Amino acid sequence: MKFSEMPYKRIDMKEVEAAFRDIIERTKNASSGEEQFEIHREYYRFIGDVETNMTIACIRHDIDTTDEFYEKENDFYDEVMPLIQNLETEYSRVLYESPYRDVLEQKLGSVMFKNIELALKSFDEKLIPLRQEENALGSRYSKLIATAEIPFDGEVYNLSLMTKFTTSEDRETRKRAWQALSGYFQKVTGEIDEIYDKMVKNRTEQAKMLGYDNYIELGYYRMRRNCYDRKMVENFRRQVKKYFIPFVSELHEQRRKDIGVDALKHYDNGVYFKEGNPKPTGTPEEILAAGQAMYRELSPETAEFFDFMQENELFDVLGRKTKRQGGYMTYLPNYRSPFIFANFNGTSGDVDVITHECGYAFQGYLLRDEEIREFADITMETAEIHSMSMEYFTYGWMDRFFGAESGDYLKMHFADSAIFVPYGCMVDEFQHIVYERPEMTPAERKQVWADLEKVYRPHLDYDNDPFFAAGGFWQRQSHIFGAPFYYIDYVLASVCAMQFKVMMDEDYDRAWSNYLKLCNLSARDFYVNVIREAGLKVPFEDGCMESLVEKLKKKVSQTA
């Protein structure tokens, strides 16, 4: 069904609770694992209705954050989602403690039961008021960022639409654009500090109520880190500091030469060529059409997928002033449909949407007919591999989007992907420090960020900017607010995607076969196992980053 034709009805919490109670009681009273499994199949249909309506409301709210009807719906779900989570936890506990657990585990997999264990450790009914407050704070931040009004050269822009100016080929233009961003954040930094301070204290209180020292352990459980822990992530960050930051510093020095400046300033970030970054040719509609042609040629599976997305209006990618910032893929269970949300802004990032977000959506499409929904319920460090790897698998078609500038785009994309790795680790380490010391003042948090930038981004010079030089850049990174500890998943996935890039340069067909294997495995096994099955090294393990850097350096020297 086309997205515009999908009906929406606010869920009735009395009906939802009654349905949960019925399923829970029947599961408790079942006389066999087979009977419990049949009830669980009913649960899929019931929860699919709930999730579909919630997701439609979320998407339509994000499409226009000033729409009064869907703003009220969003506020409603901020309130009821913790109540639903409490009911889901209660049902999960019944499955987890089932006397027929062995039968259920054969059918539903061991990953599901490990995830239930983590869910039971991360939620309790007594947290509901705090979770509701946390959701409301997240929505408050999102709306503040989405409705940003930044005057620039006689017009008013939001943050997304400012990107074409902050990455302009004219250095003076981008300097003024960054000053405009700085001015906006200086106006709202007090409110953002207040929101985040309340978030940190709220999450810390939740952790204390569950018996944890701080939010870090609880945050890991909520991210469903089911096969790795904090120490393994710390070891990964150590490898990045030792091997990857020196490599990235070389890329920045090459970037400095390419854009022809004596020293890199913060307003040179994201700029790779003196004449400006390559921009896609054509209208948004033409970019989507080129994407459809590309996926039809890439493989039979991707052809079917993209045609389905286009025919059913499952893209909303045009940037608008009142639209939520960022991009994502989500899923509509009742229609077995992925949905892609993004903000086209006339930069190369528009093409990244067609590759990155479609990587997520392609995996969701491949598993759309899988009855055991837990097999499709991947954790984020796996999901991000699908998206980031798709960016590399589509390299051969970039001339469709960039014409004669396709070579420049590929050089930029590769460097930008590598440069992201230290930044992503910095975001992660920042959050660990924040939640270890929740009593910090807003000024102290900004100092922590400023200190980390010296380690992870030693090339960076904020040119005495009053906001960014004071450690404020993190306030525009939405994941820090809405999804604590998520950001390292991007980095882990980027390292795996780079391994796929090395593999496809050696044998493209083998790499694509392994990628399809990874997509289809999804959550049938744990993260470390499925990436090994796909022929990749686990990023946490010693030697992974050193080996990868050696191969990437060879690639850079061959294309220089």
C-alpha cells in the first residue's frame, strides 16, 4: 500500500493492555512449548498493529514537526511507550521463565533469549515516570533543532539546509555560514544544556533505581550489547587512537593541500576540493530515478526492493523547513514495508541517502517474509554494516549521479568515511565520561569535549569561535541526546564496511555473496559470529585495526 493511503488510528491503551493480559495468561497456562509458540505467533499480529500505527504517527510527525495533530500523537506515544514497554517486559519474562524454554529456543533462537535477559535487566515498572520524562526531553530537543531558524544572506534556513553553505567552495562563505551556526547555538546553548543536564540526571536516577552504579551498564543493556562489553569497546578505541588517528591525520593533510589552504580551520571541515565538493546532478526526482536504475542493475534482489519502495511511496527525502533533521529507515510491520526518511539538501549527502539508508531498508526487505520476527530484530552495530557497506557496493554507479565528478566523489567518500572513525569514537568516549560523572556542570561537559577533540581531532582549529572553541560542537549531535551509546555502532560498522571494500576490490562477487549472507543471517546468531561468517574480522580483536590501516594505506597510495 502507498504510504499516503495507509490509514492511521491512535492505539487504545485499554485494548492494548487487555490483549497483553490475555496473551500473558494463555502463555502461562499453556501445556506445551508448541502451544506457547502458537500464542507467540498471535502476538506478532497483535504487536504488528500497535507498531504500525505508532510508526505511521512518528513518520508523519517527523515530516512536519509543526503539524498539530501529529504533534499531539507524538506526545501521546511519549507517554504510553514506557507503559507498552512494561507490558512487553512482563510478557518476555513469561517466555524467559517458561518450563518449555528449550522448545521455544529451538524455534525462536538463543539471541532472542539473551536479548530478553538484557531487557529484564534494563526495565522495571517503577521507571515509567522517568522514562516518560526522558521521552519528553528527547522530543523537546528534537523540536528545538528541527525548528532552528538561521538567518543567512537575506534568507532563513534550518540546520540541514545550511550544509550547502558550510561546505561551499568559497572559503569566506563557509566561514560566515559557520559563524551563523555558532550564533544560533550560542542563543540556544543554555536551553540545550538544561535539557541534557536533566537527561543525564534522569538516566542516572533510572540506573540507581535498578541497582547500577551509573547509567553506563544500563545503557549497554538498552543497546542490547549481547556479545561484547565496555572493556572490548575501550580496547577498540585504543586501537583507533594508536593506528587510525595517524592515518586520518595524513588524509587531513592531503585534504589541506587539495583545498589549497595554509592551515585547516573548522570551517574547512567537510570540504575536499578547492573547486568545491562534487554535487549530484539533477533534481531529487532524477536522483531517485538514477537510484532505481542502479539497483536494477546491481542485482535481482535490489531491483525488486527499489521498485517496491518507489511504487509504494516509501521515501520522504525532500528537505523542508519544519521537517525533523537527519535520516533513518524504519519498518511498517503490517505492510511488510521499510520506509526511508531523509533531508535532501543539494549536496552529495543526497546520494548517500540512496545508498546508506537503502542498505538498511534492503536488509529489512529481504527479511519481510520471515515469520520469526526476532530473526529480523538486529542490533544496531549489525544494521549499520548493511547501510555503510551498500555505499561501497554502489561505487561503480556514481557516474550516474556525479557525471565527470564521480572520481572526486569516490575520493571524498572514502576519506570522509575514514575521517568519521575517530570522531565516532570521541562521541562514545564523551558519553562514557559524562555518565561516569553525572554531577558535572554544563561548562565541565564542554571542557571534556574540548579536551577529547585534541586527542581525536588534532588537526582541528576553531579559530577562537566563541561557541565551538568552548567545546560546544556535541550539542548538534542528536544521538547523544536521543540514543545514548548508539554512536559507536556506526564506527564498528564502518570498520566492517571498509573490510567489505577491501574484499570487493579483490573479488566483487565474493564480497556481494558474503554481504547477502550477512543480511540474511541478521539476528539468527550473535554479532561477532555473523560478521565472522561473512568473512570479516571482529573490530574489537587486537590486530584488526592495524591490519585494516595497512590495506587502506595501500589503497590510498594506488589512487593518489
